[in-house]
Amino acid sequence: MPSSRARVIVMNSALGPLDYRVPHGIEAAPGSIVVAPLGPRQLLGVVWEADRLATEEVGDNRLRNLLGVVDAPPIPESLRRLIEWTADYYLAPLASVLRMALASTSALEGARTVTEYRASGTAPGRMTPQREQALERIGDRQGLIRELATTADVSDAVIRGLVKAGALEGIEVDIDHPYPRPDPNHAPPELSDIQSDVASILRQSVGAAQFQPFLLDGVTGSGKTEVYFEAVAAAIRAGRQTLVLLPEIALTEPFLKRFHARFGCEPVAWHSGLRQSQRRRAWRAIASGEALVTVGARSALFLPYPNLGLIVVDEAHETSFKQEDGVHYHARDVAVMRGKFEECPVVLATATPAIETRHQVELGRYEELKLPARFGEAQMPSIAAIDLLAQPPERGRWIAPPLVTAIDATLERGEQALLFLNRRGYAPLTLCRHCGHRFQCPNCTAWMVEHRLISRLACHHCGHMIPSPRACPECGEEESLVACGPGVERIADEVALLWPQARTAIVTSDTIWSPAKAAEFVGRMEAGEIDIVVGTQLVTKGYHFPNLTLVGVVDADLGLAGGDLRAAERTFQQIMQVSGRAGRGDKPGHVYLQTTAPDASVMQALISGDAEGFYAAETEARRDAAAPPFGRYAAIVVSSEDKAAADDTARALARCVPDIDAMHVYGPAPAPLAMLRGRHRFRLLVHARRALDVQDVIRDWLNRVEWPARVRVIVDVDPYNF
Ligand code: ADP
Ligand code: ZN
């Protein structure tokens, strides 16, 4: 029998493809997940290519034998091509991209059940401080020993001790348990004429099973979800899989509810909050093709769906689709590429398409489908500016008199109001009035944000926390510390002062940190148990509260500072989005923007509703500057705990910048976050013409420079924050 050879991508980002011999008795076709020896270790990998060994190679004993094939569905060809494309385009190691497809190596273990543990309600015979802490933190959670130990921040041994003592009980969890099948005919809506036209185009496209990107461009409340659900129904009828990408886990819960109402059961959810057993069950169901509809955060994009017939990217303009660590990719763009490799339609649904997406429509690559009006009787809200310079709030307050009046009126009518400020915590900066000391994170170039609800200062970049200080650590002065600027907690304090009778909820990732919390918030809103919501961007999307009629944007200028390329566009999108929460039922909605620049073009566009004019002007400005989508940027970030080493490497790179007309390199300069998690960061910014194969140029360039192991060089193609 002839022997064969397999070229394998092993799960080690530092290594390229490796060749192995496939011993007799092992079936290792391309896509197979295998166990490969590497030095003394065993690594998982995926067979990328396989061929017969030529006769003279059969005796070649330099090739090591593969150790085995994992009993799991193979990585499909279309996904392998996507992984190659992603690694190539974003200049990332193949193994790093592949890791996202395998997602959880535990999913590959053979067992059909696992044992999870949860509190039994019996106290352990002997209570220790650690056991007490563990039981308190575990609460009503359930999970593997390792997971509970992590949750409780204790060692595995403490958890095992609690199991032995009877305080935790074991539960067999069936990870092969099948998912229910969504019923496309469960509760179809009666679509309006225009919705129906759009839905039938999407249905046809699903039936045609060809690559076709769509921009589903409809104002908030126009029924985009209802309409793309019709495409999902078509895919289910055809027995094909659908992937719906959402920008945030927080949106999963309302989505699951809506999906359930339409299709009679929940889809498979995929996000970072899953327990290992849930992850394993979901991965298996997805990879086998059993899971017909998957909803997830961007990490769901690389899973091995064998039979994908439709991809939907909801709120497609959201910047959280851009992954900022590990492989720096944009899930919206990769979703379109996945559609291309899978030969299926891709629907980008949004009320405020990104300029890049609109440009694709102009080029004729994406088909635009429009839903120009809200469904039913609901009208778009009115939007007005409050000039903070002309009508400032009282000293030390943030809500200006016209907004106070508007909230008064809203509460009198028994309706709900939302105050939006995209800043968590109480105050973004604490300083000492006596000596001027400012509390900065020791690991990052960032101020420590006060979180008064938990009496801590926290860094929003690395998570570093300290107890709220009572005295200045610099000069020792007590009662000299002042909180500067507002976060949502501070606005909530002001609300309590102004409307002591009103029932208030703060909605941020600090208060809504689980699907259950989100469900609880929705329940209280719907039951009319909340009058005023104070929230960050977490409340701007997905929710539908008919009795919410007023939105106050506390600081409309917040996103404009900093001069970022997309600052105006992002402000426009965010304010349109939060405005979209007002007046979704039969009562009219009103939006107030507190701003110091009511004449700025973005404010004027929002007030007049002239989105087209705004986009046209922004697009022209981008064209003039050869900025995306007309030109291309790539950031090269050099970082190290050793500042001099990072600096040296950045300079070395700058010395060998390729001399190419179509490209210009700026820097090195300190990166926007000059220090992050203890690493000093320098950045070179590449600006290139569209036609240039910038990836190729950068790859060559980086290959010509060497740097010490303690320095990390990361390329961010199409970067967002600069
Ligand atoms: P979008 O996703 O564009 O914001 P949604 O799909 O959330 O819009 O629709 C807004 C609201 O209108 C939702 O409560 C939805 O259930 C309702 N709606 C939209 N279209 C219909 C329809 N054809 N029949 C019944 N309700 C609809
Ligand atoms: Zn930090």
C-alpha cells in the first residue's frame, strides 16, 4: 500500500505548515482534524493538503507519523480558503486564524456527557474563608470544576473539597443533546408592501444559492429584522444553515426572544459567555450541520458550518465588529468574503451604513435594499439641539434647563425617558485640588475612572482597580480629591436630585453583565417599572420600548474630540441609533442633543435629517484625503515592556521603509495608547493607494528587519483607532 503525506497547520502561531506521514489505518483527508507530534509534545492541527508519497520518499524517515485523527467533522474546503484569505489579508499566522475555527479544543473530545457542579444548598461540615468565598461567588452558577474555580477565584482543590463535603452536587450534562429545529411557518408576520418586496428579493437570493452581498438599509423601526427573518425562513426550508452576527453579546438575549416568537424555538447562540459544555455542544451541532441557525458575536464567523446558505450581519455599521486584538480583522468584511467562498447571500442590515459599505453599493458590488419608513403608525422622532453655551446647566450639573423641562413633561405624561452618555462609571478623572495629582493607570496611558457604586477607581483598558482613595497619595491632603466630568453614575445622581420620585435604571456593561440581567431590565421597562434610563451605547441598539418617547444625549460632542478619521461618521451613527429608541410605538418621539457646537455639520445633519448630504460631504472629504475607501491605511504597532527595545525596533523599521511611490509611511510615533497593559507602543502608519498590494509590501518589509523576542510587531490592516 502506498503511504501518503499530509501538510498540516498545527496550533502554534510561530510555525508554518509542517509535513507528516500518514500511517496506514489513518484516514487524513484535507480538512481532517489531527493530532501531530512536535518535539516531545502533541498538538492539534488540521490537514491542509494531502498527497501520496513518491516511492523514493516512502523510506524517508525524517517525516514523523501523525498520531491520530480526531472524531469530529472536518474543516470544509470553503472555510480553509477563507482562513487562508484572512491570514493573507490581515497578515496573521494561519494557525491564529484556524484557532478561531476550532474555537474550543475541548469540543473535540469524544465524551458524550460531562459532569458539572452547582451548589446543593447543604453547608459543608467545615467552613473556611475560602470555601465561604467560593460558595458566595458561585451563587446559582453551574460549571466544570475549573470554571467554578475561575468564577470564585480559588484553586481547583477548594472546589473539589466542596464537592467532597457535599456542598456542591454533580450534574450529568448531555452534550450531544439535539437542538430543536426552527419552524419557518411558526408565526410569520404580515409584511407591508415594501417589506414584502424586499423579503422576496432576499428569499430568491437564498434560493439561487449564489454569492450576493446586500445592504439592507432601513431606518430604525422599519422592520429590517422581520424582513431578514424571511430570508432565514427560506434557508431553513431549504435545509441550509444561517449565521446571524450581532455586534455585542448584550443583544443576544432580545434577539433570542424575537427569534423564538417567530420560529417557535431559540437558535444556537455562540459567544464568549458560554460555559465549556455549552460551547462544546454548540460547536458539534454547528460542525455537523444540525444547527440550522446560529446567532453570535464575531467569533462565530470562523466556525465550520458545512452547509451555509445565508449570512446576516445585523447593525453592520458597528465598530465592535472590528477585532482589536489577536488577529485584527473586521468581521463585516470577512463575513462578505465568507459568503463568497460559501456561494451564499450576505445581508448587511443597518440604519446608518458605513461609508465603506455605501461605496461598495456605488461601485455596484453590493445591492441596496431600502426600507425608508418606520413600520405601521410609528413616526421618526424629532431631533433638536440644545446649545450648552447659550443655555448651560447649573454649576456642577450636566442636564441643561430645556432638557429638564422636556423630561418633566415626559414624566407627567407617564412616558419613559432615556439619557445617553457613552461613559461608564461616575467620573472619568480624579484629581487633587491641592497638588494637581491625577490618578493614572500604572499599566496604561489612561486615567483611572471612578466607579462609585463599587467604591473603586478602574482602568477601562487593562482592568486594574484600586479602592477609591480618601487622601491624595502624592501630598497626603485629605478631602482634596475632586471628580472631574460625568459618567452615567453621576448623571443618575443628578436625576435622583431633580426627580426624586422617578424610578431610575443605570444600563452599562457594569450593571447588565449577563443575558439574565438584560432580560430583567427589559421586563421592568415593559412593565413600566422604570421612568428614566441612564445608559451607555449598550441601550442604543436592539431594544423596542413603545412607551419610551424622550432621548436626551448628554454630551453629543463626546465622540468628536480627537480628530479620528471616522469621528463625525461615528457620532452620526451613534446618535441616529440612540434616537431610534424614541417613539417606536404610536406616541411621537423627541430627541435633544446637548452640544457646544450646534452648527457643526454633523449636528446640522442630525437635526435636519439630511443623512444624504452629510454622507456626500464626508465621502468627498475622504476622497480628497485619499482616505478609506479611496486609499488604504495599515498600522504597524511595535510594543514591548522594554521601552527602548520597542523604540529601537520601530526606528529600525523606519530606516528600511520601502521606497514606493504609491505608499507613504508616517512615524514612528507613540501609538494613541502609548502604554497598554504594561507595554510601550510605537506606531508606523502606512498610507497607500488602493491599487497597491500593501500586504505584500509590508510582508517583505517586515522580513528584512529583525527584532528581539521581547518585542512584538503587529500589523493592523484597515485600522480603526487613529
Ligand atoms: P429594525 O430592525 O429595522 O429596527 P424591527 O424589525 O425591529 O425594525 O421592527 C420594529 C418593530 O416593528 C418591531 O416591534 C417589529 O416587531 C415591528 N414590525 C415590523 N414589521 C412588522 C410587520 N410586518 N408586522 C408586525 N410587526 C412588525
Ligand atoms: Zn490600565
